[in-house]
Amino acid sequence: MKVTGSGQILGAAIDGLDLSRPLADDELDALIGALGRYGVLRFPRQRLDARQLADFSARFGKLEINVANAYQEPGIPEVMTLSNIVENGRPIGLADAGQGWHTDMSYSRTIAFANVLYGIEIPMRGGKALGGTEFASMHAAYEDLPEEMKRDLEDMTILHDFEKFWESMREKGSKRPPLTEAQRKTKPPVSHPVFLAHPITGLKVLYANPGYPVRINELPPKESEKMLAYLFEHQLRPKYRYAFHWTPGDVLMWEDIGTIHNAIADYGQHEHRLIKRCQVMADRFFGDA
Ligand SMILES: [Fe+2]
């Protein structure tokens, strides 16, 4: 197994590893180390079925089962389909997942550790792959914050609300219906520290993202609003950013605690995209609520 850094702030390619086979313990350790160092990993030229994708992903933690939608793999609910393909009048996957900056599951008591995506069909235009994902490093964003702000925010917490991102997607024209009362009850807002010690690197990261945070609990509303606006702008400075572009057969894996991401919406309805996804919870690092 060979790890080659992208030379940018995030990103590395992992060659010489067949993810359809069981992962050895030392390989798992090496991959966790690489996730800490590079945040975003590409495994080129993979051939996986849904079961193999779930088995690989489950080595990193408990897999989330997304109850909110119908695009689960038959018999393997941990695997979800992300796609804009419509067959016999019915969408086969969630079409607009993750369009807008966020980190997955920050609205959840047990936050996400990692995402594993398998790129089966990738839209192409003029030889260029579309539907990539942009990332930003929250290790670097924390590091650069003014010392005074690091001190002030050290013991503060942010309230994260699932509905914020959901509604922002609807405002951008997504066809998803408003959350029902029952859905809202299963996803009440939760608080997490503004800064987390990253479970792999031990370094502090800014655990904020424009997608879900609605307020800083310890500040008056006006100040909270100003501070969040500052953090959202700060964390997206170009120097923290890295863009991943697909080649079909890639497995893309990233860790969600030290990065935030944005699914690039640069392809049309008839430029087909088909991705299988698993979401790994951070239960092995932060306990399972
Ligand atoms: Fe996401």
C-alpha cells in the first residue's frame, strides 16, 4: 500500500489496496493515520459490491442507517444511493445530497467520523469530470484564528440543527418536502464544543460549518450571529481548500471532524451520476449516545 500526498492542504491517493478484500489490522491503522494527516483519501480503480463497501466502511466505526429516506440498498440499509438517475419515473437515489458547505452529522449526538463514497457513474463534460467535492481543513482554520478568539471560544458550544441545512436546500430549489413534525422530533438540535480535539491528530479543530450551526449558546443572540458569520467566512478561506474530482471506480473517503465539505452542483439532470455511500459514526472515539 502506497500513500501519495496531493501536495495540497488535504488529499492523498492510496494505491495497492484492494478494498473488496478484508482489511488487515495494520492496514486499518495505516489508513486511520493517513486520514489524520491528509483528511481526504482516494482509492483508485476499485471494484466493489454494496456488501464489500459496507464491510470496508464498518472497520472504522458503526455505520449510520439513514432513516429519513428511501434510497437504501436492499438488505444493506447502511449503504445509500446518491444519484440523479430516474428509472420508470422514480429517482433511484438522493439527487442533491450535500450541496452547500457542511459537515455530516454535526446535528447528531454521536457525530460522524468518516464518509466512504464509491463512484460508479460520474458525469463528464468536455473530458472533465463533474460532481466533485470541495473540502476545507478545520485543523488549518483553527490554527489561524486570532489567539484571543481561541481563548474566548474555548469553553463555548454551538447548537447544530438538522433543519437549517434541509431548509436551505429547499430555498435553493430542492424538491425535498419540509420536515414533518415526527422527523423534527427524531432530530432535535444538539450542542457540541466550538473546538474539538481531533481523535486522530490530538490537535484542536474548529468544529463549525455553515450547514447546521444556528447559535453559540454562551453568547447573546446578536454576538452569536456575528461570531458565527465570522467563523463561516474564515473557515472557507481559499488557502484551506482542496477540490476532489472523480475518476469512475474511485473510492473517496474523508474524515468529518477535521474537514467540512461541499458537493459541487455543476452537472445537469441528464448528466448521470451514481454513487454508493456509507457513513461512519465517531462512536469508537466519542462513545455511542
Ligand atoms: Fe455531506
